[in-house]
Amino acid sequence: PRPMTVIAIIGAGISAGACVRALGAVARRVVVFEKSRGVGGRLSTRRTSPGGVVAYDHGAPYFLASHSDFQQKVQDWQKRGLVVEWPLRVAHHTPGQGWQVKEEMISRMVPVPHMSVIAKDLLCEI
């Protein structure tokens, strides 16, 4: 029999979730260690009190999906209602010209209802 391979991952952000998915195919056991109470890393949600009376996202305000493999995962999350496109309008100010809206073709994505849902989704199998 094959010896048991145990892999430890430090931190429970979305990179950890991607590693869990990739390494789960070759390792018998993957263990994630996280110092915080919840998952998410830079895409996490904080609560002001037990029970989550007030919750807020901190860290990255949105994420981009430029790689085709990640775009496929984002499309899956969209179908399942875990992420939506953020219709952000970016403007810049030039002295003498005032504010001008910058036309961008960048698709910024935000998880709903909170940033931590995509890390939870990626880590749900462990």
C-alpha cells in the first residue's frame, strides 16, 4: 500500500482552496491551518460581534479573472449565485478638465453576500 501523504497548507484564503483542490488528487490528506476564526484571507468578512450583527468585507474590494481556468470557476460561481459583476465606474480628475469617467472593459467580480463565500466554497471539501 501507498504510504499516507499528509500535506499542510498555512492560511485559508482562496489560494489555499485552489491548493486543496489540486493536491487532493495526489495526497491522502490535506490539512489547512488558519489563525483567524474564519476563512477568506484577503477576501474575508469580519463581524463586529458574535452572531454577526454587523458584518463587513475587508481586504480586496473585488477580484479579476484573467486566466481561462479561473474564468471557468468564476462562471460556475455566477451560475450558483456566489459572485456577481460589479458595475464600477472609474473616474479621474485632471486640473482644468475636471472629472472624466474612464471607460474600461474590465470585469470586476464580487462575491455575495460576503467576500468569504468563495473561499468557503473552495475549502468545503476538506
